[in-house]
Amino acid sequence: MRPDAVHRVLDAELAAARERRDGEPPRVLDVGGGSGVWAVPLAVAGCAVTVVEPSPNALATLHRRATEAGVVDRITAVQGDTDALGADASADLVLGHGLLEVVDDASVALAALAHAAAPGGAVSVLVANRYAAVLHRAIAGRLVDARRLLDDDSGQLDGTREPLLRRFDVAGLEALVQDSGLKVELLQGHGVVSDLVPGAVLEGNPGAAESLAELELAAATRSPLRDVAARLHVLARRPA
């Protein structure tokens, strides 16, 4: 299957960073990187990755995965949150995937990500989409929850145990990124149609997985499909 929309963008960004560094490993900072879902593959691809994560259990899983992949020497783990980033603006690429939904203050966290990027470096943000959550709950028959999510400006279900403090829409996410001093270069959807296609469709139709991957890539940047994707992805640049 072809790489998805987010991986395709990050691969291109890291290739450009490697060229700028005359072949040296790109420096990646993964904030809230958890158990290494993004960090380990990036290290396998030759990047020098620092993961900042508050959970010791997640960091233990990261270490196990890195050991199994043979990339322990390429990953530096730091237990902490965005307060641990300091003023070392040296990363070619900063990841904040699944981060802004759970921090106390999204604007403060995003500013920290922006300051951690080297001048000319990129920040990749991946967040839950408010309108996708509305549609998915409506399809599942959870109509009251769907309406509550639609009416809540932060896209949160108050009074529940869900871990997300907020969800985003295209306009709100773009404004938040711009307010942090970053320049938005790309805003696309992730999980536009793939999350809606039943597994049986893929299992019973030869070539369906490839067709779905092509459709997903084609829909990622096309509004209004992009605007109701499960997740929204921004690649933004820190001014040089």
C-alpha cells in the first residue's frame, strides 16, 4: 500500500533536511511521542530522534521497540512535557501528533513546539477533527453525543471520561498555528475515507486496498472532504 498523506509529507520534509545537512541525519523532536509509533520508524529511516514524553510506561515501551528495531542509539528519551523543551532551537522537524488535544493550553504547547524548531525547520501537528467526531457518532447512532460535540466550540463531551480536552476544525487549527508565529505550508486531512470503509470490503476485493490508498491521498487536500477527515494535519515552517 502507498504511504499515507502524513508519511508522504514527512518523508519529503526529511529528505530536504538531509540535503540541507549534506547527508547528515535529520534531527527530529517528537513531543508527546508516547511509545514510539512515529519515533522508531523515523530512527529506522536514519533520523536522530528525541522523544519527550511524561509517561514512564510509554517510555519503557519506546525503549523495547527501539531495542527490537536496533535503533536505541538513534533515540534519546526525555521524561517530561513541553516545559522540558527548553530553548534549544535545533530540530529540523518537530512532531506534535495527538498532543494539542490533551495539553492544558494548546496555544502555549504549540508555541513551545515552534520555538524548538530550528530557523527554517518544520513543525508537524496532527489533531482530532471535531466534525469527524460528530459524523462518526451520528453514524453509530449516538445522536445526543453528536449534537453536543457540534454545539461545543472546543469539540469536547463534558461530563464524560474521554481523554481529549478539545478537538479542532480547519479554521481554528490554522489560526492557532499562525498565532504561534509559524507559517502554514500545508493543511490536509488524515483518515478522510479510510476510517469509513469496512474491513470486509478490503478483504473481499483484490486491489481494493491500493484503490483506497489512492483515494485517500487524492481526498486529503480537497475541501470539503479534507474538512471532515478523522484527523487534521498541518505542516508549518518556522521563519528562517
